Amino acid sequence: MDKRFGRWTLALALLISLLAARQGLADGPASGDTTGTVTYCGPEFLLIRAAGDVPRRHSLKTSETTGADLLSAYRSVGLDDEVVVHWTEEGGRRIDSIRILRKAATRPVEGPSAATPGFAPTPTPTPTMGPITAAAPTTPTSAPTTNAASSDAANRSTTGETVNAQIDNLLALSARLMTLPISLLLTTVAAVGIVLLFFSGRLSRVGRPVAAARLRTAVYLGSALFAVFLVDRKISLLQADMAALKSKVNSDTLAAIATHASPASSVRPLLVDPTAVQTGLNAHFKDATIRPSTYDAATDIVQIYIGDPLVQAYLAVVDLSNPAVEIKLGTGLDQKTLTSDFAVANGCGLAINGEAGQSPAMNSGLGVWRGNMVYQGQIVSREAASSLRPFLGFDPANHASFTPASAADRTLPAYTPTLIWGRLDSIVNGVVQTADERFRQPRTAMGISQDGKRLYLLVVDGRQQRYSVGFSRAEVGYLLQAFGAYNAMLCDEGGSSCMYLKQFGGIVNSPSDGSERPTYTHFGIALRH
């Protein structure tokens, strides 16, 4: 009975594998050509609208077979260009080749501005509170904290964070394994089963029939159950991918329509100088490409691609002198929420993640990752004297100031109704910090210009080979410095790093978890109308 059951189970697993492999070979991937107008340019995909059709997503291949010519052609495509794309259906339309038929004139994304008729920003209220000062000195009296090296030593990664990074890598590995063809996965299961059955035969020949029978039973049951699991998991992933693709296409289409409906007179100059930025990037990075565009009356969005190290990133540059700007903070330190939910609830057009605490767990607690936070004039959190953190403060007119973790004076700035902490210094008075944090990770960072009138919000994707490997601490500083940041801090990173842009349909980067992760705090920008 045991032998018959085993043979039938093994035969069934092999039959499923062969049928899946045959089906994949017989059908082959579908392919085709699309000729139309580019309505959205992203680091991963284009939205192309053919005549009489809605915009459809065409993704850039990320496999090792993607050639330099295709990458170069892809990066030369701009908004409103007329292109012809040859694609192959591989879980979506994957671009094999692209050719520009007609180049459109350079035009930034349009948005409202203070010059638009009917635009009347709400004036900033006069401050009514007194200066905020520290309740007790937080600098240890036994040793000064002006030394940057000693601050770096206090801020090094904890063992818990190292373990969390390894867990993230394992999850990313398992997710990548599930992207393999089902025929290959089932064939691998069958091959492992055959090897184990051969080993059970050896056990029988050396006089251990009971152990051999148990091993065979385990192989039969394990192979069958694992095959069923693989098929079920692949079906679930395909359904999720299709749902996400439909949602993304719909949201991007609506965003494109809403954006291009704005009158041309509302377009303002860019907040960044592309020529100067490119010069600064070329000093530290190879094959750097930027795509800046006006996002709204106070914000530019820059899509960033770097070839070495391979990085995809988004940078928001905010004009804090615009009276319409309103800073929002998510301050629920007892419960984690999604950045996108925070943004929608607070009417933010732009938002980034805040602090996730000790681990991805919902009740992980902040632990050492706690610093100074003030919102609407009320102190929400205070840093510990043993673990100093940098922080950005904003006065009632949104003029920004920065206090690095290495500063000896820990007094909170006077008349500062809004203040948020980071994890590590990135740039201090124009000097990029290079100690520690040399491993490349997904990053979230915040910076300001020397005059405190420009805010820089950066999200860098990472832990995704052949798409984006992430940045080290120094690389974050060099990039922000190229755009004009004089002071900056690293914030929570890893799977938490995400950027929300309302006009682009939600989270625009690719978090290393595959989707955004809940965090305790958030930072957002809304515009008064």
C-alpha cells in the first residue's frame, strides 16, 4: 500500500510539472507593438496612450538581459513624446525596444500657483505661545557632545536593527523566488523528491527499512503539499498583480488628466537648477540622470536615476517661503499607521514616512529611536540624554532650522510649533557626514537650505538587485548637497522608506517590502487654498 501510494503521488507531481512546463513552452509569451503618446514617465514604467485607447502601462525590463541601448533609449523619452514600443507580455507589458517618433517640447508638470486667478492663500497666524525650552539639560555632564565621532558611536546600528535588516533580506529573497515560473518551481520540487527517494533506497539496502519507509512517506506528502502551496501562492500573486496594475493605470490616468487640465499660465519656474545639480551629481556618481518637474505651487518633484551604484530615487523640493505651505505631522506614538492613510486624512499632496521604531512589528515600541517632536506648539516626545538625535524645526512662518545630533546645545528653538527628529546627521553646516552607515540601504532623508527657505525630502529605493541597491550614509549627503541642502538628517529607513504623491496616485517608489510599511510618525505637506 505504501509503495503504491508513493508511486501515484510522485507520478502526479511529475505530471503536474511536465504539463506546466509544456504549457509554458507551447503558449509562449504574447507580444505586440504600441504607438502612442507618453502621458507619464517613471523610472520603472511609461504610460502610453494609443489613439482611441486609455493610457496603458509599459514596464522597463529589469533582467540582466536588458541592454545599455534599451536603457539609454528609455531614459531619453519625455512627457508627451510620440513613441513606438515593442513589448512582450511577462506579467505585464515589458519593453523590448522603444523608438521616439516625435519629440515634444520640454514642459514641466503644471500645477496651481499664487499667480493663478482666485488663488488666495490663508495668512500665517500670529504666534501666541512663548518660547519652548528644554525641561532639563539633556547633554551628559561627564563628556562633551561636540565631537562628531562620539555622536556617531552613540548612533550606530543596534543588534536589533541588524537582525531586522537580515529579515528584510530573507523576505525579499522569498518574494523573488516566487517570481520564478511555476514550471521551474514544480520541477525543482520533483527533482528534490527524486534525490530523497534515491537516498531512501540506499537506507533500505543498508538494513534500515523502517527509516527508508518513513522517509519515502515524508517525501510523498511533502512534495504533494508543497506543490499545492506553490500553485496556490502563484495564483494569489498573479491576482494581486493584476489588481495593483489596474489600480495604478486608473490612478495615473486620472492624475495625468487633472494635471494637464491646468492653464499654461500657471506654470512657474523650477525650484532647482538642473545644470548645477547635474554638475554636483557628476562629482560623486556615474551615469546620473534627473527629471525635475513642477508638482504644485510650492513643490518640485525630481525623479533620479543613477547607474553606479544602481539607484532609483525621488526628491521633493519644497518652497517654505510660500505662504500656502502647511506642515502636517503624524504623531501617534502608540499606534502605527500607513503614510498614505495619514496623507489622505490630512489633505497632503506630499508625504514621507516617519519613525517605525525598533522593528516592523506593529507594537515594537520606539526604543532608542526616539527624539524631540513638537506639533501645534505641544511637546509630543523628548530625546534621551544617552541617545541624542538630530531634529528639524519650523517656526510659524515655516522658516526651518536644524540641530544636529553632534550639537552640545539641545535647547529647542524658540517659537517653534513644529519639530521632528531623525536618526543620524547627514550634512552638518555644509559638511557631508561619512562615518559609519556604509552599507547601502533604502533611505529616507530630510534636509534644508542654508537660508532655511528650501526643504528637501528624499526617498531612495534599495535591497532590490537590478532595480535599486540603495545608498550609504555619505551618498545620501552628496546627493542632497548637489541639490542645495546645507543641513540634513537620515530618518527611518529600510522597508519603511516611502513617498506619497497625490497627483501620481499614491506611493510612487518601490518599498523593499513590496508595499508600504506602517510607521509611528509621518511628515506631510498640504497647501492652503
